[in-house]
Amino acid sequence: MNSQGTDIMRKIAAFFLGLGLIAAAFAGLALAIVVGVLSAILVLTARLTGRWQPAMARTTDTGHRTDKQKPHDFKVSNDGRGTIIDM
């Protein structure tokens, strides 16, 4: 009778483990659907609002001088041992 009792317990455990695996599979499928729908909404919103392209980064220096207008007041040279900057 002891062997028959353990056999019943194994069947019950296998049943509940199977239910758990099925529940985990459905949870993964639901998560994949939610992520897919959210990403589709995000892409659609970005397309409709015109914000598909990211904004370009700009420097904080908005001066009028460019490098061609005024020469540098320092000299940069490399002698093979390292870079030398004469100011």
C-alpha cells in the first residue's frame, strides 16, 4: 500500500507541476503580446507626431567666431614622444 500511496502522490505532483508550466507559458505569451502592443503604439505615436527622428545634439557655445575666422593662439605639435601644446 505504501507504493500505491507514493504513486498517487507523484501523479498529483505531476498534475500540479503541469498546470504550473501551462500557466507560466500563458504568462509569457501574455507578456509578449503586451510588449508588442506597447511598442506598436509607441512607433505609431512617434510617426504621427513627427518625432521619429531624434533631436540633434548642439554645442552650448553659440558664439559668432568660427575656426577659419580667427587663428588659434596655441600651437600643437607631436614629436613622437607625446603631444606638446604651446600656449
